[in-house]
Amino acid sequence: MTQNIYDQENFFQGYARLPRSISGLDAAPEWPSLRAQLPARLGRVVDLGCGYGWFARWARQSGAASVFALDVSEKMLARARVTTVDPAISYERADLEMLELPAGSFDLAYSSLALHYIANLDRLIATVSRAVVPGGAFVFSIEHPLLTAPTVQEWLPHPAGHTIWPLDSYLDEGSRTRDWLASGVIKQHRTLATYLNTLVRHGFVIRHVEEWGPSAADLAAHPEWAKDHQRPPFLLVSARRQAPDVTP
């Protein structure tokens, strides 16, 4: 089962103080780039790791026919439900490690900063592939693998006056334990190639990949984001579901 760190009270209270928890999508620096990767027509949407429901509500306001929003955390779902008044959005508790979805039921699968918690990514991508109609989209963001790889969590000085982020065994995939908002947070490290090749293996065509970092304009407005220009904090991916090959 996925580690349900978000239902631990100290973690949840820390998460609630983050800008993106307080102000939603507009406070997520990667949101404009992620939004640009979404299809023009959203159709039927499944939101994998919906959190407070910010995206679910945005999707409905942007024309989605329905949103099936899933999260493993009861605390997150409770917050989402009290801030949502829309019968076309349904929230349900689900462990993405064991997720089952009806075949061909969605036009868009979306996930924000959730897949790096999933140990059995291959199973989840296979499930998403069956659930998304041919021609449908899968758009997601994750912590960049450069962040899930390090074990040293401090910026180190560099003689040239810069700082460096030390990597540890980037090619060795698996669980990494971090202290972030609480101690003992388990995330899954895998390479960028593994993410992309898993999508391809399960019938997706890669449409766009972005290693998000702040622009010059972003840095002018938010100089505290300077470290994110030295190594990208987020990986954004947009893929399209291919039609099954029926060649005899």
C-alpha cells in the first residue's frame, strides 16, 4: 500500500501551510506550464492524487464533463469535499498502487506530484492506459528525478561561488526516505528514461516533456527560486494514448 503520509497530523499541518495549499493552482509555479500541456477539450477526467481538489474544480470550470478524483488520504479528501459543490466531481479514496479503473472510461488522466510515491509504476501506467480512450491524454507532473536521487539534502558550496546539489546513485532505482515536513517520507526514485519508456511500453506516445525551471521573469519576481534554475524541481509530461494495434 502507498505510504499515507498525508494523514499523519504533523505532515498534514505542514502541508496545509504551503503556498499551493493556501492559494491553489495559481501558487504552484509549474502550473502555467502544466496547464499548457492539457488538451483543449478535457472531457471525462480522472485525477490521480487529487489532494484538496484544486485541479478537479478547475477542470470542471474549464469544461470537463466530469471528474473522478482519487486520493489515498482521508484528510485531503475531506478538505476537497467541503470546498466543492459540484455533482459532476466525485471524490473517492483509492490506493494508486492497487487502482482499478473501467476500460475506456476517460478522455484525460491527470496527476500532479503523486507518481513519485508509487512503487509499482508499471502497474499503474498499465491501468491508466486501459482506462484512457485511444487518442486520450495523460498529463502529469512529478518531482524531477534529480531531486529523488540525492541523499545529501543540503546545498554544497562551490569554489566558483555557486552551489551544487549532490547526486547519489542516480541509476539505482528504488525507495528513498526523506525528511520533508515530517521524518521518514518515502518516495520512489527512478530515472527519467524509466518514466518515459514505461509510458511508451503501455501504448502512449510522448507529446511533450519539460524539465521545469524558473524563467528570467520568474526569477525577477521570485529570487528565492534561484536554486531551481540550477536543477529543475519538476518533470512535466504529456502523452497521448495510441489506438491498439489490430494488425493480424
